[in-house]
Amino acid sequence: MASTPHFRIGTRGSDLAQWQARHVRDLIQSKGGSCEIIILSTQGDREQVQAFEKLEGKGFFTKEIEQALLENKVDLAVHSHKDLETIQPEGLTIAAVPQRANPTDVLLIHPDAHALRPWLPLPKNAKVGTSSVRRRDQLLLLRPDLDIQALRGNVPTRIERLRKKNYDAIVLASAGIERLELDLGDLIQVELNPRWFVPAPAQGALALQMRSKDPQLGWLQALSNEEAEGNIEMERSVLRALEGGCQLPFGAHHSPGENGLRCFLQSSLGPLRVVAKDSLSALERLANPSSQRILITRTPRGSDVLKRLAQATTSTLIEWPVARPKPSETDLEPMWNGASPNWVWLGSPGAVSMALPWLHDHPNARIAVPGSGTASALPIALQARIGHCGTGDPKAAWRSFAQSLGTDDHVAIPHSSHSLKRWTETPCAAHLHSWVHYELEAASETPPDFDVVCFTSPSNVELWTWPPPSKIVAIGKTTSRSLTQKGWSHIVASQPDAFGLWEAIAEA
């Protein structure tokens, strides 16, 4: 082998593909090698209209480049790793995986279509563009009302279609946007947390593909990043076992730590979501989902994320509130002294259910809620009035809301006699008007049969008068403290939302 290896790099012609090829060229040159870049056309580049699932075959962005490798027309192919089939063609191998970029997806929103709603800041029936069945099915898991439309073309083309209002929003890989350093100041960017929107296996990573007998193979392997290789192998090994390609509605994301592998698979019954310590455990849970009777101590609501997750495992979600709200006998709304409320803070789904008449009597009051769970409890018509929606942590949500208020704001806070009164913990410039709007009483009937109980508030724990359940999940730290005071063993959800609860249920 020559002391200064030379590589003919084969790549697609899109802006992103050429950036990736130049990035690898620079890595090679930094190690003392030399390169030339050869642009090749692929089926995916030529066919820009049809959605991927309607195209025949596989490897829409890779086949022609792999053929050029096999025919010795190029020495090295630079691919987006997620585009590759999980089994390499005979005679080819992945020589190196450089350091991985941001693996997440990002929702780009036209400013005219931005609206605070549960999970995604989009109005009802918003038109969202994506070419990925994985993204489509996870969007519909979060928001079944969305109108998902096919979106093809390179990254700048897709963004330009959004600017022209062909779509209200589009979903792209964060890595592509970051690599191209695009000016997106006129659009709204929302990074989709991989905890609840699982990326494609190997998203954000590059694959450097060579002929398996190329004498320069060993030299190139020095460009590999060990951590990236390990995470990607964990993710793609599940995809390989499922015998799926890039058109399987499947996502996988691995990060260091126990149970660091999250997977999403759209099954015939619905969206399967699992967390596992490794690929074998993930495959077992995907193939044999546990069916349970899950009692959750909340007021019944319409279809939501937790119900859709349970449906895919044939589990039964039993909504059975231990603490039942009833109007307060001393419901004395404070005097407004000539002012009128321009905000109302609703700290729980129970507060939502009891405040509905008040909300109808005060149509100009904007609504603030701790997170998507409380927002989802609002009737669709009232969700248009959400002006502040936290990330699910009630304490942090109130703090961020309070900091956004000014001295001219008046906030109504109807609450229960069991409220933790978080609004007293953070200085706030606004005028706060709180009053006991409803009471809580314990359910009188015996709970339905269940396998696991999810307690959603300390009051539900306090009012539970039956024997302690054998499997218990707490929605958050304050609920956990109430369970600990009773001496009841339990698991605490990693986050106080549907996905945190679902993962804790599986662990229980």
C-alpha cells in the first residue's frame, strides 16, 4: 500500500451528500491521505415525486454507489448510515463510522401555523410534510388529527416548500440542518426529544463503505469513533433482526446507561414502545409485548397517547380516579376590583374538569398548563386558548410561566383544597387570584381488578383506603414521597408524562 493513500470518494449530488463527502475528505487529509470526489446519481435522487413506500425495491440512495464500488469506479462511498441496508452486499463492508452528529428529528413550523397544543405546537388538522413512515406514525401517535403529506426533495427544497406554505410544518433530521448551516431565522424550530420521538437507527451518523478486500481498508478504520459504532450497532442490530429496511416504521436510539435503548415499531395493533438494556431484550419485548390491566388514578378522558400505547400491547387502561372532584361548598371567587383575568392557571386535569364552566364565563382568559397531559384534558375547542404549556414538570412549568408574566397580568387560579399551591413558591410580578374552587372526596366503590396502579397525584395516594397494590407506579417525585410515607414500594416515572408512565409500567 502506498505511504500516502488516495481515495476516490463516491457520493450523491445533493448539498448534504456533498457536505458529507467533503467532511470525510477533510478527515482523510488530516491523517495524511488524499482524495477526489465523484458525484453519482441514485434512484432516490432521480425520483422526487412519489413517497418512498410507493417506490419499488430498496436502497434508493445507495444501490448505484455500491455498484460503483464493486466495479472499482470509486474506492470509498460516504453514506448517511440510516440509508444503508442492514446486511452489506457481498464484497463490501463498513470501514469506519466517524463521530456521530445530533441524532434527533426537528419539527420546522411556518410561523403562521404555530399554536400551543398538546405535544406539538401545531393547530388542529395541521398539514405536516415527511417522507418517512417512522416519522408519520410517531406524529400520529402524538396527534392523530394531523394531516400527514408526502414530502420529497433535498433539504433546501423541502424547506423552501415550507416557506411557500405548501405545508404548515415539516420534519427533518437535525444533523442535516446543522451540517448545512442553513438560515432558518424565519421559521420555528422544535427539536423532538428522542425520549418520545425515536429517531431512525443510526440517524446523524455517516458510514464509510469500501470493498472488503481493499488494501487501504485498515488505514481508513482509524477514522472510526468507538462510541458511535457501539450505539449504532445496538440500534441497527434490532432493525436487522426485524428484517427491516429504511421503509419499516421503526425507530431506535441508544444512549449510555441502564435501559438506554429505546425502540418504536408501528404494529398492526398500534404503536409499540419499549426500553431495554440491549438489542436482545428489545427484540423480546417487541415480539412479546406484555398485556396488563393498568389502573390509572385519573379522571376519564378521550383518546390520548397512553391509551394508544396500551392498545398496541392489548393492555387495558382503566381510568379510575381515587380522588373525585366536587364543587366546593365555599367556592368564593376573589374580587377582581375592576380588573379582569387575562390568564388562568390549571394545574391538573382535575382542575380542568371543574373549571370548564368558569372558562366559558371568561372567554378572554388565556390558559396556562403544566404540560401535555393537562392540555390533553381540555376540550379541543378550548385548546386554542392555551398560551403557555410546560414540559410536564409542574414546579418548573409554574416557574417558567410566572417569569413570563408582567405587572399588568391578572391570573386566576381555581384549585382544590389538596393543592400544593406551587404559585406561592416563586416570586411573580403578576396579580394572582387563587381560591378553593373544588373539593376532593375518596371513591366509595371498590377499585376494578388490576395488575398495576399508576398514582397521578399525592391526593390519590392519601385517599386510597384499600390494601396496598403489589405493583405501583408514581407519576412524579411528590407522589413518590406520599407513597414512601406509607411504606409502599413503587417505581417513579422518569418524566411525568405518558411516555415516562409507560416505561415505568413496563419496568413494574
